[in-house]
Amino acid sequence: MKKDRRKFLQLSSLGLGSMILNPFSGKASGKILQKPIVVSTWDAGIRANMAAWEILQQNGRALDAVEKGVMVTEAERNCCVGLGANPDRDGKVTLDACIMDENFNCGSVVFLERIKHPIHIARLVMEKTPHVMLAGEGAQQFAVSQGIPLEKQELSKEAKKEYEEWLKKTEYKPVINIENKQITAPGKLSDGSFNHDTIGMIAMDAAGNLSGSCTTSGMGFKMRGRIGDSPIIGAGLYVDNEIGAAVATGQGEDIIRVAGAHSTVNYMQQGFSPEEACKKVLEKLLKIKGSKAKDIQAAVIAISKTGEVGAYALQKGFIYAVCDANGKNRLINANFLI
Ligand code: SD4
């Protein structure tokens, strides 16, 4: 309890206290929420949810909400989802994103450089091309053809520092719950922003339609060209408007192995609640990984068609943000397996 209070005070000092009355005590799992609803991964989800909520409360589409919501996180220069992120081994930031609407329309970009809002390009791929996924140079060319400016190729101050540090050992070692770094080590980032590499968001609008988005810089210091689960429809994100929506976060290689988001929606189709569905997917992952599971984090959040929200994580430390029909926006600690 003391620890929760401390975390709350840390959030308050970052100006988040007014948004969340008791961020770590909420319990949405198992409860059917009135629509519209927006749910997103990690603590940065609080701010992203607020932008999504602006759209949802005006009877806007879930699709617009999930796009605009994660754009908030992408734009935070020192937040490691967008261009401020840690680079790959070659010192370059490469971004992945995907989006999916209530009609199985989906769009995705991978290995994209110098673009501020990959999620917007993913939406353009969905709406303006006959394809689902564009990669690298082709994705960038497409963005430019749509009037999107190329940003400078430079690392943020924090990323430059971390990269220089990494170069000393050149060891690829994903850090579990690195997304919570700001909470566990407040003040680490100079402007007080969060150190994330991914945000996933799912929403149900007032009309009852579901959509989802996911955007990431991937794992820091990855091999050049590496793609995780986040931009892969079915792995990082899946939406079936008749059943539910799910988005995953964590070690992408392992989430791909279990088709994380699609498997979760599949379990919901079989009658499992969102939380149970997320749990079943992570149980499978645990079974596959065995003792190696302790070295990774993976988590899934889900909404069912009835408006039930749930999540589960492999390890302790995964938090997610839920905003309900009253605009009450709070952080929730997910249950975990290990
Ligand atoms: C990836 N799934 O690229 C992403 C990383 C992530 O929180 O979700 N981090 O593998």
C-alpha cells in the first residue's frame, strides 16, 4: 500500500495526479463497462487515452480515437515510442505500427525511418493502398507521396546517451518492464516524460464498434531490420467486431510465436472472458519458454464485444490504462503468471 502511494505521488509530481484518483487500485477486469471505452498499455496510456477520449465522447469513431490517441505518445520526443526512441545496433531509429478497424480493414508499416507518426502512415496504407503492410524505403516513399514530411535523422539526447553506453558492451539484452522506467527511476529523463518503446490501444465507440492501434520503436539495440509483433496483424493487434479486440506488448519474438492478439480474440470467441483469454495466451507462452520465461515480459489487454475489459502479463510490473464512459481514466496493475 505504501509503495502504491509512493508511485501515485511520483505520478502526481509529473502532473498526472489530477487525472487519476487512485491509479493502482482500480479493477476493471471482469466488469462490463459502459461504452465508449478506451484501454491502452503502460502508464503512457493515461495521456494517450485522454486524446482518444476527446473523440469518443463526441460520438467519434473508435478508429479515429485509437489513431489520435497513440499519436500523443509518438510525439513525445523523449518518449521511446517514436523518433525519440533508442536506436538499432547501427544507431538508427526504425519504427513499426499497425491499425485495424471494425470491418477487418487493417494497415501496417515496418522498418520506417524519419516519420513522426507511423500510426498515421499505417492508416494511410489501410485506406489508400490495396495492401496491408509496407516496409522500409517503400513505406517511407509512400508517406512522402501522401505529403508527410521527413524528419531529421538524429537521436534524442537520451537515446544518444543510451546508445553510447550500449556501444561499450554491444550486448543485446531486453530489459523487463523497461516501459516503467520513469516510475521506477523518476527524474531519469530530463523533461520528465516516460521512457516507453511501445503503446497499444483498443477502443469501443458509442456505436459499439471496436478498433485498435499499436506503435513502437521495437526493442532498443535490435539488429537492423528486426521487426517485432507490434505491426503484425494477429500478433500485436487484432480486432473482430463481433467478438472483441486485443493488443499485446513485450518481447515481440515470443508474442509472434503464439499469435498473441489473434489467439486472445479466439479465446474470447470460445467464451473466455478478456482476462481469462489473455491469461490463456500467456500460459501457452510460459509452456513454450519454460525456465527462459523469467527473462522476458509479455502482456495482452483485451475488450470483449460486451464491453468487458481484461489484461494479463507474464511477469509482475505490467500496468494498463482504462478510461470508461464517464471519462474516468486510471492505471491498473495486471495480474501475472510468474
Ligand atoms: C516489440 N512488442 O518490438 C514490441 C516491444 C514492446 O513494450 O512491446 N515493448 O517486440
